Amino acid sequence: MRYYILLLSLVIVSCNYSNITKNTKDNKQTTLTVQIKKHNSLKKITFPSQDSLPITADYYEVNSLKPMILLCHQAGFSRGEYKDTALKLNELGYTCMAIDQRSGNEANGVVNETVLAAKKRNLPTTYLDAKQDIEAAIDFLYKKNNNKPIILVGSSYSATLVLLIGENSSKVKAIAAFSPGEYYKTIQVKETISGIKKPILVTSSNKESVALKELISKMNSKYVTQYIPQVDGIHGSRALWKSTKGNENYWKAFLIFLQKNTVTN
């Protein structure tokens, strides 16, 4: 009997999230236990940005020595962009934090609370205004990580910001940028990021891949990897969503990148 229980546990741990949540007679009780554990890993927290604006974040904690991951959303979205992604990263042993930047709105039923707070204070909410929120979040998570460098993830406009911010931050060990681009009239991103000397993963939809290749063309190929999907793909970190065709290969590229930058943490 003990052997059967142990075997069942190992099978459950090795499955992906979609398999775990199948509600059958054989695994109903075990499924409930796993889901409760995942739910308990999530804590809604707030901390101040550089101008004292409260940043709302979802903190997904697991007991692991792996580097922590900061997740930044795309335009018009919220921390809800990473609801499923963060849970999968938890399964893989990564504590992560998804933040609401002050430029955004809603995603997956989760309202961007940092935007609401900014509007109450009559603060501007442009893409560049959100830069200080990401910088404050890096500082916050770095301390949570016992002053060890974190992995930084961005999506769309925040993908560009994480490249710009992470370039000179000793608190960031690696950067994954989903659909970065020349989104800022006052910044020449291609030139600004050319000197980055830390591991970078960039990816995008298939149709964005040519422009992305040009964006990173001045970077040292020793540090940067571009994943180009064979299918159409999609803009931003939605590439990791189950609803995106080809998400498995985006995940494969992302996980290879994470594994390479986990060993020496």
C-alpha cells in the first residue's frame, strides 16, 4: 500500500498542471491536495515604488534555492497575465512575483491595482512611468532572495524596460524578454542595449521576429539567444499561455534558459 501511494505521488509531481487537475474518481482527493498547496503559495502583497506609490503584487513562494523570478506584464494588462505561468514556475521550484505596473489595466479577471492607486494620486501612467515600479520591485525581490541576483521577465513594453533596466543592475542575473521593441520615442533601444553582458533570452511572435533580430543585432551573440516560433505565435508572454498554439516550444526555450541560469545561483 505504501509503495502504491509513493508511486502515485511521484506520478502527480511529474505531471504538468493540466494533467494534475483532471477530476477523476482515481485522483480526486489527491488533486484537491495539490491545488490547495498551490493556492497557499500565493500571497497578495504591496510595497512602495520609488515615489512611494503602493505597488500591488502576487507573490508565489516555494521552498527552493533556485533564483527568484520577477514577472512584468504587457500594455493594458495586470499581474493576472502570469496567473498560470507563475503556478507552473512554482511547480518547477521557482519563487516568483508578478507585479502591477502603473501602466496597464486588467488581465485574466485581475484588475491592475497600481494603476488605480496612481490615478487617485493624479500620477502619470505612461510606459516609461512604470520603469520606477520595476526598479523598486527588483530591489524588493533582491532582498527577499537574500541579496542574490534575480531573473527578470518582461512582456511587450515591459520586455523593453527589463532590458534597459537589467543592463546595468547587479541585482539581475538574467533577463527573458517577450516581444521587446522600439516602443519609446526618446530612447534608441537598439543602441542602448547593445552592451548588455548577461544572459538574455528574447522571443516574440513569428511576424515580429525579423524586427526583433534587428533590435538585438548589436548585442554580443555570446549573451543573447533568440527563439523564433515555427508557428504564428503571439505577442508578449501570452506565448506561454495554454491557449497559444505552440506554447510548448516557447516553454521549452524558456526552461532551457532558466536551467542554464539556475546552476550557479
